Amino acid sequence: MEDVIPIADTEPAASEQALIGAALETADINALRVALYQVTGNEELAAMRLQRREVRDGAAFVEVVAPADVPRVKALATEYLLRRRESPVPPPPDRTEQRRLVELLVGGPMLDAEFAMAVEELAMATHPHDAEWTTGRPSGKVDEFHVVVVGGGISGIAAAVQLKRLGVSFTVVEREPTVGGVWRRNTYPDARVDSPSVGYQFKFMQDFRWSEPYPSQGEILKYLDTVVERYDLAPHFRFGLEVTAARWDEECNTWEVSLADREGEQGSLVANVVITACGLFNMPKLPDVPGMDTFRGTILHSSAWPDSTVLQGKRVAVIGNGSTGVQLMPRVGEAAEFMAVFQRTPSWIVPVDSYKATTSPAEHWLLDALPYYWNWHVLSSFIADSRLFLGAQKYDRAWQADGGLISAANDKLRRYLTSYITSRMAPRPELVDKLVPTYAPLGRRVVADNGYYSTLLRDNVELVTEDIERFTPEGIVTVDGSERQFDIVVAATGYHVMRYLWPADYVGRDGQTLSETWRPQGPRAFVGMTVPGFPNLFMMGGPNGQPRAGNFHSWAETFARYIASAVVHMIENDVHSIEVRSDVFDDYNRRLDEAFTEIIWSTEAAGGYYKVEKGMGAVSMPWEHYEFHDLVRCFDVEAFILK
């Protein structure tokens, strides 16, 4: 039976009419329309037509309520909200009715696979990604089973919630002193996520109210701490411990997981199943430049930003202009006496509305006051975001044959972003050619503009595009022979994303290590989660485990469900080891490689982490998001060898 979503009976402020008006000014009108229709049944709302609105100069589109109907939606919403206390709240609709409503939201029919993903984003059940026991929890068998989860970030927390709800014994090992993963480590100035908060959250906690449309690092930690507290996960965590190795015991069908604390003290855990949730961004990558060890100033990686860092009156170099570099540069440029921005390859940088805004009390009030509006707002945002760039990620061979570069959508996006750069740099037109990338948009990760171009216009900021030749005791020398002196060098140079499960090496059957298995072709996995020869080992966000679209937390819940479903099958059926079949693994990766040939990362991602040294993608997956979701929505027992 599905959980019923609790609806808050929130008393509005003094002027209810004014509060409602303010709330509706911020509302997602299409989501508002469908939520109202669900609770009122007013067919006038269902009859309203949607219009396709182009965004980013035609590179993408969104479906919106026809402008002529917007005032009527607001009027009906006002009428309902004024009398909401007397209006009964209907229970969540069944799956058939949910499909009708979802198709009303999008303006037409959906594929079955699209709807299967959309209905989980809609989250009418408060735990839409739950794994479940077939006939109830088998207490005796469960009590003898233990799972080790490696990593206490978003993915590790998602796995912990799944296991907690199933009543399976587990331990989460986290090397930091508390939860948060990458968001605990990255405290550099203006650290924040570049995805909207409406999607950057778990579906099993629907009442957290974000204060920012794009949450900052501190608020993300607050959110994760709230999840841990609500689900009483803290007793299952062991902090300050790092997994150094793990070895499969063929006789016992268990993993021995070796641990070390910060003082070097050793320990171990025995697990029936290991789930790694280390994430891509766990091993910082520093520049490899001669003379770094001679530099007398401070070199710090963006992921290890000391609270004591003083920028005022300092000469600062920032190396790297990806998402992190672009986020921290404005604050560094404001504080420093002088800042040089060392750019090897320019990024495509996109303007984002409300990137550093705050969420109003009226917006929070509407989420609480209108039943199911949260659900439809979340789904509406998911659909809009997932459609935003998908058409620009694939080659259009006919378009190319007619002289186009990539596709109509990608070429329009290129023109839009080039125009944006040109307009922002109008006072310094000589920098435009240096800032416009030569590769296609989306070939690398698109970066949200945090004031990057405005910062480059400051008198105390210099853009340096010459390659770095070496460090000196006083600063940095570029290949043109110029030397610039610095007190601090900030390395916003990313992570070794291909070093999955670092720093531990996993030893599977016959003494084969995972690093040895991956050496010939690079990291490979079945559905991004498991590898032949390594039974009872699952990865969250493993090789090719980053979908092309969708919300990160929802994917974490989806992967956690897949793995937890495998655990359920093992316990219920007295299975001691579970290992993906080699033929299934090989066929999956063959199809994956074929699909990659139609994605622009195969030619446009050189130098970025979308494409690795061996020429294949090993981070993202090439299929449409709903196609990949269809592969991982249910645990496929036929793909595995069970013993």
C-alpha cells in the first residue's frame, strides 16, 4: 500500500490575499494547473492547451500553459487556496490516473519507459524507489547478513536509507569526520550546486524547504544532516576510517574490508555484500608542472580550502576554469590584490536565472498549502531539465551532410552561448576569441556563470591563456617566458575521475584485482554497478554510471533499489554469492560502445572527463535517461550467476 503524503495545514500571514498573490507570482503554472485539477477535478483546467516555448534561442524547448490561460489558472488557484481548509484532500491517485495526469502535464502521450521514470519523480508514494521483501522480512536469515557501504555522501545515504527500511544490518564507512562526501570537503568560496534545489533532493523527504533555488554547500550539508537524523542513520556510521583494501573470501562467500584511521591504526569488517558509494570526485588532481616543490608560497587544491585562508592583499593564481574555478573566482578576485586566471581550455559557460537568489516565504507557503503541488513542481522541473540538452548531445548525420556542425540544436546552442560571451565581454572584445571554445557545447560539462565574465573585467584580474611551463620559488613562468609572482596558487583542477573506488583495491576471485581487470580497456561495468569476477560487490555511480539527464538523488535512490533488491533476492533464496555473467557484461558494453558513436563525446570531449585516454567514455552513459532507467529499475536476476 502506498504511503499517503501528509499535507500541512499552514496558517498564512496577516494578509492572506496578498500572500496568495505573491505565491502565485513565483509558481510553476503548469504544475499549479495539474495539482489544482487533481484536487478539484475542474475540467476547465484539463482543457487548457500547452504551447511550446523555445529557450536558449531555439536550442531547446519547454511546454508552458498558453499565456491567455495563465490568469485563469491563478484565479482558480486563488479561489481554492482561500477555501482550502474546507476542501477535502483526495488520496493519491492510482497508477492509471497518474499516467493520465502526467500526460496532461506534458501535453501528450509518453512511452511506457518514460512514464515509469516520470511516476517515480512524481513521488505520490513517499518512498517510490523502495525495494521490498516478497512476503515480509525473514528475520532469521536477515540477522546473519551484513552489508558494508563505503562512502557517506548522497549515494551512501541513499543506500543506508534503503537498507534501514528493509531491516538489513549495515555499516557505512566514511573517511571524513561526518556525512556529506564531496559537499563536506569542498568549502571554497561560493561552493554551490548548479542544479535546481527542486530536483536536488531525495523523493523520500518531501518537506525540506530550501532557502536557495541553487543550494550552497552549507545548506546541502544541512539537508543531508536532516536526512541522517530523520532516518536515525548515525549509529550505522563509522567516521574517520578509510577503506584501504578488500578481498573476496571464496570459502566463506564474504568480503574482508580492511580499514585504517588517520593515525594509521588498522581494522577490518566482514561483509556479505559491499556497496561502494565513493563518487567521482574523491581523489583531487593537482597540476603536474615542474618546479611546484620549489614554490615558496601556498598551493592549495579547491577541495582542501583551509578556513584560515587570507586572500586580502595577496597575489593569487587560479588554475582551472571548470565548474569549481568559475564558482570561486569572483570571490577571490574581489578579495585579492591581484588574480591571474590560467585557462588551458575555455569552458562553455551558461547564464542561469536565480543562481544566487533566495527562496521567498511565499514560495514555501505554496508548497505546503496546495496539496500535491510539490510533486507536480518536482516532476515539471525534471521534465524541463531532462529535455533541455538531450537533442544537442547527439549527432544529426543529415544535418552534418547539409553543412551543419553537430545538429540543429547543438549549433543553435553554440550561437547562443557565443553571443552571450560576446555581450558579456563587450568592454574587452579582444578576449572573446580566447574565451570561445572550439569544441561543441556539451562536449564537456557546461558551467553555470557565477560572475566569471564580470570578474575578468576587473582591473586586478588577468586572463592568461599561455601554457604553464614551470613554477619558480616566486611564482609561475608561462611558455612565452613571462613570469608572474604569487603568494597563493589555487588548483581548481578537478579530480582523477577514472580512479574508481580509490584508494582501495578490490581483490576478487582467483586473486584478480579490479585495477588489473580494468587495465586493458579502462573501467567497465554492467549497468555501472558490477563486474564479473567480483561477486557481491556493487558500485553506485561506477563506470558509465552517470546518466545523461535526471536528478542525482533520484538516480542514487534507483541504484540503491537495484542493489537492495539483489540483497533481498540473496536473503530470501539462500544465495551466498551473486556475480554478473560474463556474456551479459560483454554484450552490455558492446551495445554501450555502439551507442557512444552517436554521442558527441566520441569526438568533442578530448581533454575532459567525459572521454578517457583510451578514447572511450567511462563516466557517462549514452542512452536516453529513461532507457537507462528501464535497465536499472528492476533487479535482473537472469543477468547473474547465483550460488
